[in-house]
Amino acid sequence: MSHVPDCRLPDGGLIDRNITLNFSFDGIAMQCYSGDTLASALLANGQHLVARSLKYHHPRGIVSAGLEEPSALVTVTDQYGSTPNLKVTEVVMRDGLTVTSQNNHPSLKRDYGRFLKLGGGALSAGFYYKTFLWPKHAWHKYFAPIIRNLAGQGRVDPTPDHAHYDKRRKFCDVLVIGSGPAGCAAALTAAQGGATTILIEQDHILGGSLLYSQDSIDGLNATDWAADTSEALHALSNVTVMTRTLAFGQYDHGLIQAIETGQDGDINRAIMWKIRARKIILATGAIERPVVFPGNDKPGIMLANAVCQYIRRFAVSPGTRAVVAVAAEEDRLRAIAAMQDAGIEIAAILSPGDQIISATGRLHVNAFTWKNDKGQRQRTKCDLVVWLDANRAYICPDGRKADISC
Amino acid sequence: MLLITCPHCGPRDESEFSYGGARRIWPDHDANLDQTETAMQDWHQTLYLSSTPSNPSNPSGPLTEIWYHGGGCECWVEIIRNTKDHSISNRQKGHAS
Amino acid sequence: MGNKRWPAIIATPEMRSSYDTVIIGGGGHGLATAHYLAKNHGITDVAVLEGSWIGGGNTARNTTIVRSDYLLNASFGLKNFALKLWGELSQELNFNLMYEPRGYVDLAHSDGELEHFTIRANAMRLGGASVEILTGQALQDCVPELDLNSAARFPVAGALFQPAGGVIRHDAVAWGFARKASQAGIHIFQKTPVTKINITKDKVNSVDTPQGRINCRQVFISVAGASNQVASLAGLDLPIHSINVQAFVTEPVKPALKTVVNYNAGLSYISQTAKGEFVLGGASDGYNSFARRGSFARIEDVLARALQMFPFLSRLRLMRHWSGTADISMDGNAIIGQLPIDGLSINCGWGYAGFKATPAVGHQMAELLANNATPDLIKPFTYDRFANGAEIDDAGAGPYPWHH
């Protein structure tokens, strides 16, 4: 694989380097390891640009490492046909996937849709209510078909889907959703107390944030504790551990609905679970909240814990020179430590109170501009911006009004 | 999906039941024989409006209603359900169809 | 650029102590009534009182379908008039409602059902509508995406096709009417629930709101799911039940379905929005509710039926689902017109069929409010028809709102 850059770190990570998986992205053959998600697989192959935005066709990369991924949607083709709009962060890699980018013509790099941006103000929010009114039937006959073709993301495969799906029910005393440190501990405690317990985890292994943590629990490092606890839970007869299962809603009288995704060799491609529990414990962790600034959607701009996750869990280096705009100290230090371990150069670290001006670059971020607390304008080259601002500590351009087009 | 406690079968899923609507208190008239104006008004009131002012048929709050447990004991079950949040405050009684 | 200086959609005027007409409910129907009061009758001394916000109720929660395929004259007449008005409204309101007559296809699943559809189609033709009965290849040509060959549980025998049926951008309807009415000088107040309707000697004289009392000559109630609660402020009981109705959309994909299609063995209706999402709906949840909490059983039911029509849908995922409170009457049809209290009129009981009738209801109610006489199109929809045995029961389901 000499023509694609290899961003895999030489060692570490919860991947099995003995099992190589083949896949392709927009026709280019790539390889990854068992244990990768599509996101980490693409990043390992240096592929940051993976999508185009819905309206202006802005280049989009991988922002997160979980279900909160807003940008990186692709079409994945397997033995069942193609499935559009999958988040790369949610696809667990298996051998032989064909992955294609969406919403671009003729290609991801040279998308003519980007010229929509030249229309600028005419396409402001809600523009369609105010335009295309005349002549009378023109909306239906001319404008609507054009807009319909521009809209939508992936293309749905029109052939019937021959995969099997199933619906099943479960009942328990305690249902724990999420298998991070809190979820694992809750499930173990409930089960040891005699309760029939179900632990649901959307990932394919238990552990949640433990899988990329450097902390230790009970004298063990986090990943070992997660593995031990997983083993302990599996050994208990009154616990059902459901991985690859996403609880998506709570309905009347404590009904939890969840989707289990099958893996290679399973009869069912997916199973819809309806679970009634006496008690439900949500241990789902948090989703990182970014700060909004111009250019914040460029490939190479990534959430802080996502960066930690790609480095520690998947042994992938998401860049070579980083700007750190992480407001919370704990998260900032964790991200910096991870990047230092991966050999990523830290170009700048923003302090809370700094004013972010913009990130620039055409298909990938290449520079970052901000004003420091003395009002001095700073600019540095970079290919990675690490980004997190839960409490809005950074100041956005123009004080608070930011005109962001998507 | 509601979880309705049937007095005979215990807590069962909504899908086992058919809805019978607000509990109606039928007027004390012979439907075939009594054609007086009062009888007509009483029937109209019970069938289309609220059985009694104190028992509104479409309250935003507690509603006394009946469900047919076709997927279980085949009895009508009477419950009080709050239409604002679907909480079932107390089970009343089941009666044979 | 030209679109930078658009002012707020509606003005925020000072509330006066008195208006000629008060409209309770700033949904599509109430706002349409306000618009036609101003446009057709020059009446602008009107306040529209909305308890929450414009475009936040059922106007924003429906599946955007417009059509007029009804059997009974009364039901058909009003909806077909609405369809005519929809065609002109974007220009009239200077607001693009995005009316797309993509064609409405109502599937029949047995010869008997197709026979019934033919009767309905003939009734519609007599009323002046363009409608066709399609079978076999003609139906496949009309809806190329439809699976007619599978061993579906309920195979398709044919369909009723109404070319003028289609979709309209639903929230644009609320905003378009509100904007035009506001420009004409009608006052629209959001977050202004009515707490009391004051009546002396069987005549309305004022309403109370948290912002104060409003004296008025007449009050028009158009509040959908909250109809019983608002009517009870005037001491009236309604033959209406409020039932949860759900709708849901998939992720957006490139165009894959042109027409609006309805599956009739059970109920499942589907269309694809301009944004690319498939929007689906079905029957009501089936029991009284104000909770706006949907039952997942209904979603499964609707999707199972949709998959019979379009098996490729199983490749998509639902992105959002939501519900609204629908006011369903004892015969499944609306109650429109004057109430036994002088100066008080109502429009309710539309269930989950009201969106398509929005401009017709507004047009007719404006005429009623302006002339104090009930126009012909809404005459059959009286409040007292249940007492008189004059129900308009298209489905023939009887006094069970959850079956309509």
C-alpha cells in the first residue's frame, strides 16, 4: 500500500495486527486491522476528506469517534447491497467492504457542487420560501426537481434487501445502558446483588471511555480493568451482555427499544429488541460540545477525546502538527499527552479567553488564526485542530455573532 | 407502548388489548321502547358526549376507560389512565364480556 | 443580496383592549381564516391568540399531503375547493408554499376494494375532479418504484390516482398565512393562551388572557387537539376525542420516489420530501392522549406496511419521529360553524386530515364570520348533527373516534 500514507502508529491500540482486512474507498484499495472502525481505518490510510456537506458541498472530515459524528457519512456496500448515510465512526470493519463518498460530482476532491457557494446570500436560511415563486408553475416544473436532485445525501439502493431482520423481547430487573466505568460497575453490583441484569453497549467491546484512558482502577490500568470486568460479567449467569446494541428510545412505562447489529456469520443483519426493565440505569457518558468558528468544518478539525481515542484505542495518528483549542484543563492535558505519545508536534495551545478567528485550508485545515488575551493576532500552520469547549470559554468571532454556512 | 395491568393476567403489553374508550354510564332507558325527548337527549349525551359532567370523555388528565384483553383472558378491563403522561394510577376491575 | 433584509415574519403589536373578532388558535386554520377575513372581507380588527407559537402545532407535525379523494359530497367538496386554493396561494401570499402536485396514489388490495375506489372516483368526477383508476402496467408506469410482483401479504389490485394531489411545505403554510395577515394589520399574539371565555345572556362578550381581557363581538375557536378544553371554557361539551398521531422521517437520500402513495390494508402513507427524507405516517395511536408520546408499536406497523410497497426502504433508518394531538370526532369528520352561544363559532374534529383543508376552512369561516351566515360548503358540518342523526361518516366506523 505504498500510494496511501500510513498513519498507523508502530504499536499499541486495541486492534489485532494479525488480522488484516481489505476495503476500498472511492475505488482506492486500503487495508486496516480487525478492531478498527471505518473512521480509524480511513484515518490510518491518511484519508481525512470523506464527505461533502449537504447544501454548499463543503469538504468534510471526521470530527468525532462516536455516534455524535455530524459530518463523515458514506455509502457502504457489502453482500446485502449498498447502505447510504452511514457514519464512519459507527461502522465496525469487516473484510471486503466497498466504501464510497456521497453527494459530490464528479469526485470528492473536485466537486462542482462547491460552486453553489458562489450564489452566496441568495441561499440564506429559508431562502426557498422567498424565491422561485414566479412564474406560477415554475416551482413544481423546474425548480423543485433541481433542488431535489441537489438535496439528499447518499443514494438508496432500489433493489429489495434480502437480509434477515428479527424482533425480540427481553425482561429484566436492572437494565444498564452504557458500559463505561459507571455502567460496568453498576451492572456488576446489580448482578452480584442477585438482580437479573442486562448491560447494553453500542460498541462491539465493553469499556466505553476506558478503552482509551490512561487512568487506573483498583490498581489496574483502565483497559485491563475493562477486560477483567467484561470477563466477570460474562461469567455471571444472571447477566446478559449485549454489545453492538444501540438503545435508541424509552417509550411508555419503561419500554426500552434497542437495535442489535449482526456481525459476519449471524443469521440476522439486525435485531430490534424491546426490553422491559424494573429499573433503568443510564450510564451513557457525554458527548463533547465544540465551539463554533469559521472554517470549523474542515477536515483535520477534531474533538479532543476523539483524538485521544484514535491514538490510544486505534493506534492511529490523526495529524503531524496540532493546534489545541480545548478549554477544560483535564481534557486538554489528556489530548496533549496522547499527541505527544504519538509524536504529534504541538504548534500552539490556546488559553481560555482567546478569540478564535478562523481555520483555513481548501480540502484540509492548513492554518489556524486567533487573537490572544493581549489582543495580538496569531497564526500558525497546522494539519490538526483539537477542539472542545463545553463551557464556551473561547470567544467566537465578532463577540457572539458568527455567520456559519453549511 | 403501554403496560396495562390486567386483574387476571398481570402486567401485559398494550398490543394484547383493544381500546374500548371512556367508560360510559348508560342511561336507564329501554333503547327500543323509550322514544321520549329526554331519553333521546340522554342517549345522545352518553353516546357522543361525556357520560356525566364529572366523568368527561376526553379529559386532559385522569380518564376512566376500558380495554378488551383479547390476547389474554378475553375480559374487559377498567383502568384509570392519565392522558397527559399515560401513567396508570390504579387498576379497577375486570369484568367478563 | 436580495434576501438579507427580510423583516420578522409577523409584527409584535401592543394588545388592544377590544377587537371585533378574536380567533383562538394560531394554527393553519386560524391563520388562514385571519388572512381571508382581511383579503376577502376587508376585516382587520382581528386578534389571533396562540397559546404556544406559530408553526409549532399540527401544522408543523403533519405529513404535508394534500388531496381530495373523498366519497361523500360534503367531505369532497371542501377538500377539493382547498386543492384549488392551494394552487394559487404561493403567489397570493408571496411566500413559496412549495406546492408540488406530484400525484396521489391510493392503493386497493382486493377487487372489492377497487370496486369501492371506483365508486369514489366516479363521485369525485361528478364533483369536477380529475381522477383515474389504474391497474397493472398503468399503475407500474405511474409509480415505477412500487413493488407489484412480490408475494406481499396484501397484493395490490389497483389504485385510485389523483394527479392534483401532492405535497406542500407544511410550516410555510403557517408562516405564509401569518405574515400576510400581519401585513394586513391583523394582530397575532403568541404565548397567549385564553383562560376564560366570558358569556352574558348566551352571548360572548370577551376573553381573558394572562395579558389581560379582550372585549369582542365574536370568538372563533380553532384549536385542534385542545378543542374540548377550550370549548369547556364556554361550558360546552364536544363529541371529540383527542388522540395521538405520529409521523416520522428517514435520513435524506437522492430522489427515489416521485408520487405520494397510500397503503390501505392497515394504513401507511409515504412521500419523499424535497430535502430527500421519506416521510411516513399511519393511523392514530388508537387511544385518548394529550401526552404527545408516541407508541413504537404504531411505527413498526406503518413501516411493515411501507416495506410491502417499497422493499428498498429497509436499507434506510428513521432519523426522527414525533407526534401531535389530533381531535377526532364521533363520525371522523370536522365540526365547523356556529355554536349555540351567540357570537361563538368553532372549527374542530379534523383528526389527522385537517392540513389539506386549511385554505378552504379559512375561506369559508371568514365568510361565516363576516356575514354571520353559514356558507354552503360547510353547512353539513354542524355541531348538532350527532343529536339529529346526520353524521358524515366516510369510513362507516360509527361513534368510535379511534377507528376513524
